Amino acid sequence: MKTGIIIPCYNEATRLNQEAFVNFAKSHADYHVCFVNDGSADHTLEVLESVAAQSPENISVVDVKINAGKAAAVRTGVKVLSQDDSIEFIGFIDADLSTDFEDFKSLVTTLKKNDDLTFVYGSRGKGEGEIKRNFFRNVFSKIVKSIVFLILGLPIEDTQCGAKVFRKEIIGVAYAEKFLTRWLFDVEIFIRLKKFYGSSEVMHKMHEQPLTRWVHMDDSKLGMKDAIQIPYKLLSIWVAYSILKPTTSVVFSAN
């Protein structure tokens, strides 16, 4: 069975490491790389199609015409990969490879070895790996972490790390409904899983794994305008999910 990796892309034409993706795909037949072009305004689509042509057996491209944000792009990729019966695990990493393939494969290995787990996610705040952030990102992550902890009430070190992998069986819980936010969908996923499993059981179903390397790349898509909206967006998530009934497993829908 294969593992699907979703790569959300927005204006990545000049910084996508094409060689790295092609080499990985050609040397890992048990993985499928699914690029999702999120309405890019540059030549990202052409670049992605060129990459896919070099390993068409396990690289695909989904073209979303209108930019809708990372949350929608990842969810679109999940919808596509979940329809492939040969894929058992589905995850995502960032297009800039701030989390590299070796760390992602390690997450998958952990998930495969423990039948009780349905979700494994990377953490940049645990362990002693090569973790590099610029000053803005470091301050921003600490603020978000504090607010998120109050919302979730779970001992999670890093909800926003862009490296996560799921068993296919839990996809219907984590991704069935549209996300409320473009960037904070990770928090929504944790809330959905908490509601589904219950607060006493959820931490036995997911595992936070330290990364050995994570480097913030320049040209971040999250700017100051987005950052100052984070507290409001988190509050809106808390309000919305606090009045919902417990999440149940449902068939994945494109709606």
C-alpha cells in the first residue's frame, strides 16, 4: 500500500526544488506525490506539470483555478488521494521542503508500526534537531501556541507544523467538512479529532514526533496582515466548534 503526500503550492515557480521532488518520486515507488496548484498567479502550474512528466507513475497535479488558501488546497488533495484504493496513508508537507522527506518518512514509519495510532504529526518544539526560524516566526509561533493551548486543552507542543500524516480511515473525520480558516486548519483538525475520540482517548490515537530538521524559508505566504488576524481567527474557531455536536465519522464530501 502507498502513502500519498500532498504538496499545496501557491506561486512556487521560482523556488520549488524540482530535482528533489523528482528524485524522491523515482526512488520511492511506494509514495505518491500530489501537487495542488492553489490558483497561482505565476508559472507554478507549468513547473508542476513538468515535474509530473518526469515521474508520471507517482506524481500528479491538481489545478485549482482560484486561490482559496492552504486549507482548501490540502483538503482538495485529500479528496483526490482518498479515492485511490492503493493509498493507505495520506499526509502533507510544505512545497519549500522546510520539513524534508526523511522526516516525513519517519512520521509514516511511526504510524505504520503502531496500529493504535491514526495520526502522526511533526513538532518543531521538541527534540534537539536543526530547527531554524526567523525572529518574526519565532515570536508568532509562541503567541499562537499559547492561544491554541487554551482552545484545545491538550498537551500538544506544535499544532502548526506543516508535516502531518493520517491513516485513511480517519480522513472522513479530519477533512469531511470545509475549514473555517485558510491557514489555521491544523487547529480545526485537532478539535475534530478531540470531539470524535473524546478528550481522554484522543492523545492515545495521535503522536507528536520531533523533527530532526526544519528551516523557515524566505518568501513566506503568511504576511503581517494575516498574522494580526490570528487571534480573531482562533476566537472564531473556538466559538464555532464549542457549539457543535460531537464529530462523527462521515463519508468524505467535496462540498
